[in-house]
Amino acid sequence: MLPSNKRIDSHVHFYTSDDLRRVAGSLPYTLPEPHPLTTYLDKLIDAGVVPTIINNVHLSILPDSENVFASFDELKSLQAANPSRYGDVRLVGTIKAEPAYATNERLSHPQVIGARIVLHDARPETVSDTRFNDEQWSAFYARLLPHQHLHIYAKEAETNLRVLRQIPDDVRVIIDHLGSCHSERGATEPAYLALLAEAGRRGNVWFKGPGYRTSVSPVETARFVTQIVSALGADKILLEATDAPHVGTDNNGVAYSELFDLPSAFDFVDAVAQHVSTETRIPVGQLLRGASGQLVS
């Protein structure tokens, strides 16, 4: 287990004002504030937190993942200028899972560990049986390297399930936000149990935190994590993540940015892990980052 001041962030977004300028005026809501890598690192390091592995995940409002590649260069410059401060940070990235974008060249970058499909609140019926398994998608799956994964984000468990059933069995998959952003339906929702059953059949599906998009209550979120652990085992959960900069709102319309910052996001996943550990006797560290060696290293 890592020392308590060392943290993994398996899901964060880095982007600049230049990135946001590219989409200004094209979105039906106010743009978030820029969230550059340097500012994020300095906040953590100044607070005595040592980030060890960070995964910069494709941001859905951007048309591509050039900000992910830019962050690799940004960290390289920081480490060259101040190796004692930034030298131990390892940055990886998850790019946009679009067949035309996720080319061999982009996927072959040594820091790219996967590609992300973003569906947000897409209803299950909008995901046709062939949406993600046509010729172009099949070619994309074949380009994924053995250590890389497909990352799926949909708020509804059944939407996640419909996508998962179209992914070839040999492709490693991470389901975002514990597979459901609808805690009001409970962790025994039939579609959720079916999603876990399909994940269990495949044997190569992981569920990732931080979990506050499932519920901002650690107790409620812990019920979903316990269900995952019960169905799949503790090696299929990765809780330690911030999802900074906390864009969007909860189901009551409260902005996540009003509820979480970097320290409190880590506090949240710690609390979830502690609740699950009390219930299952699985060590907190295993729940937080036990799967990180398979997914983000």
C-alpha cells in the first residue's frame, strides 16, 4: 500500500483556455474554468500530497484529445526544469475513442493507455445493436494494444450494458462512474445486475471511481462498490480518482464544484473505501488502487 500522502488519480481532465476557446459558443452551457496540469500538480504538492500516477482522460466537450498529448509535453518540461519537485510524477492518458481519431500513430504513443467512449445521459434505446461493432469500430478495436483498454461512460447501467455487449471479448474495458449515475434506482436495479453479470462473463471489465457521480453520499456509493466486489471481486474496482475539475451537477442540480475540490474528492473515495472495507473486510488500499497496476501503470 502506498504511503498516505501518495495518491493515484485514475481520472482527471487537464485543459487550457486555448482548448476552451476552440469550443466557445458551441455549447448550450457555460464553459468550465481552465484546468491546467501545472496548477493541479502545484495544489497537490503544496498541500503535501505526492501524485504518483495520473490519468488524463478525454474531455467530452473537446472535439479531440490534443490536450492530452499537450499535457505529456507540459509535464516533460516541468520535470526538466524542476526534477526534485515533479520528477516522480507519471502521467498517462486516455484519448477519444473515435475510429477516425484513434489512429495507430496516436495509440502507439507510450503514455496512451486507452480510449474513451462518452455517451452521457444517452437512453439505452438510442444505442443500436450495431452502433459500436461496424467495420470501422472493428478496425479500431484491432488497433488497441494488449495493455490498453476501452473506457465507457454512460449514466445509465443499461446503456453501458448495450455498449459492452458490442465490444469484442478480448478488449479490456473500464466502466466509468461505477456503471451507474442513478443511485435512486439502487444497486440491485435489474439492468445494473445484468451489467455486472456481463462483466463477470467477460472477466476483463473493471469499474472505476470516484463514485460521486453515482451518489454524493459515501454510504450510498459504497452500496454499488460492495455489489461490484461481491459480483466480480476486489481486483475489478479502482476507486482512487478525483474527476477534477468536478464539472456538472448532481441529481439535485448542485454543482459538483461546490461540493468537491481536490482534497475533498480524495476524502470522498477514502470514505467510500472505508465503508466497503468495514462491510467486506477488504483492505482500504486494495479498494482504492488495487487494480491500478493492471490499468494505469
